[in-house]
Amino acid sequence: MEATEEGEKHTKIVRSRIELLDSIDEGEEDRISALPDCVLLEILSRLPNTKYAIRTGTLSKKWKHLWTSVPTLIFTHYDYSLTQSRGNYYSNSDFVSFVEKTLSQCRQTKLKKFKVDTSHSFTSYDVQYQLQFNNWIRYAMSCNVEELSMKFSCFEEAEFLLDQFFFITPCFTHLTLESCILNPTGAISWKNLRYLRIAYMKIDEDLMENVLSGSPLLETLVLDHCYGFRRIDITSKSVKKLVFSGYNDPEDEYDDLADIIEINAPNILSLTIDDALLLWKLLLVNVSSLVKASLYYEKLGHDETTRNESQEEMLKGFILNLRHVKELKIGYFCSEVVSRLEDKGFVFPSNIKFTGDTCDWSDCDSDW
């Protein structure tokens, strides 16, 4: 991710490649064009957006159709007010038309990555384009896409409904879904899935069980501001990393913060809890196999006295349940609670490492 050194390095590489491509004059022989097509396609696949790959078609005859075989397709929709001077997509219809036209010209039979991201737009997802979005997913699946990311802007509840064909495919290895509706009518079958991030979505215990039972190779599960459940049961022996990032139930009409979430994951090795938690308690029922854990969360809600007490109670509960881990990192948002516990004489175990970070992204996989 951008916060990591690796992410910054990747960004510099991408920028240097764009600058190098921009420096090539049309029709002029250059060292880059002399490279084999497989190398050129690798360069284009690392550009941050497919539109940049398309622009290289003006460089020379060799580059004209090269982008149509790139194994990575990334479509990002930005808001008009933010991008009117950058030549990006302006409206929902413009964005949809651009993607439709692009896919009609593509010639690849195998896709490594396919990403659609409208989460940067101030315009919420438009249900009239549901057919097109599902057709894009179908296209990616016809190319046996390995890494799929679908992220939508949504100001209330998710509206994009995934078609049933989506739930039975062996091609996915990495999957990111943001502000979508998961409503499988039968068993899920993602036989090769290893990484799953679900964000800003309603999921219940039955759906979670369906996902886990249908993903026998899943290693990393990221629940990002999801709601609708009271217990996370991960008994699968393949899942080794759990990221619980933020919690807020928009259906909690009276905001009484009565939600108590339990995590039962006896086989995971890594646990990260971060972002704002608008709930009463988050309890660790069984995390006996944990090797490392990171706490970068901020517990919100209630009046000051009740909030302070509940914050201290929850952090103490985490620490006592995580005494067996090799390393426990506690970040910036917990620092005030840590200070209050110290003032009250609480003795912290030796496995704790206090950091000034808001989140240790090295503990979380990126969804590119």
C-alpha cells in the first residue's frame, strides 16, 4: 500500500516508466521498442491505469495495438471536479462507455488482474449500469482472471448485486469486493482463492460460513467496515491472517452501541485490529495459535466516563488474551488508553511493542 516503503518504491518505478514512455517520439527507433513484446507487456501491466497503457499506442506502429494484449486491466473513475484538468473520466456514462470500448478492443485470453474502482467518485453507484458491471466481471472470468477487484462508491447501503455465476469459479486467487451485495443462492466455490477483502458490506454468519467453506485455500481474510454479524467463526486450518478493520452498523437506528462481536479463530497466526470501532465490545474467544497481533484501533461512542471505562476494559481483555503471542504491537490510537492503564498500575507483559503508527500495513496484504 502507499504507506509502505515497498508501495513508494513501486510508485517511483511506475512514474519513471511513464516518463520514459512519454519521452519517446513517434516513429523514432528507441531501445524500449526493441525489447521483446513480453517485456513491453510487463512494463505496460505495471502502469497504474489502463488509460496510460492505451496512450502508448501513439508512440509507434509497434505500440499501436500492444496495449490490447496487456494482462492487467485497471479502470478507475474519478469525480469530475477533481479531474477536469487531468483528462480523466467525467461522468458515470463516460466511464462506462470508456470501459465498454476498451474491452471490445482487447485481445488477451488470460488476465492476471482486473480492477474496477469507482470509490473515488462523489457520485454513488448507479444501478442502471449493473448489467454492464456484471458483464465486465464475466469478461474477466472468461479470461481466467486471477486477481479481481470491484470497488464502488456508496453513501448508504451497497446496491451492486453480484450475479450468481460469480460465486462458482476456480480462477480467483485474490478477490476484493467493496460496497457490493453478496447473495449466493447455493454453495460458494472459490477453490483457488487465497486472499479475500470484503469492505463496507453487510454479511451474516451463514454467508461467512459459506465463503469460508467454499474457499479451502484461503490464507488471508480482511473484513473492512463490515457489519450484520455477531460472531466470526474461522475454524478453517488454511486461514492464517485475519484483519478486522473498523466497525459501524448503519442499521443501528438508535446508535445504542450494544453490539458485541466475538472472534473465534483458533488456527490463525496473525491478527490485526484497526480503524474506528463503534461497538460495545470486541471479544477474542479463541486465538490460541496466534504468533503476532497488532492493535491500531480507536474505540468510539458513549459519554466520556463510560467510554474511558469500556476502552480500558477492552484493551485489557485483548492484552490478557494475547499474552501468549510472540509480539503484540499497540499503536497510536490506543496510546491514551495505555497511559490511563499505566496510571492505574496495570502491568504490561513483555511481549508488547508500543509504536507511533496508526496502522502497520506490513501486516496487511494490499489489494493493489
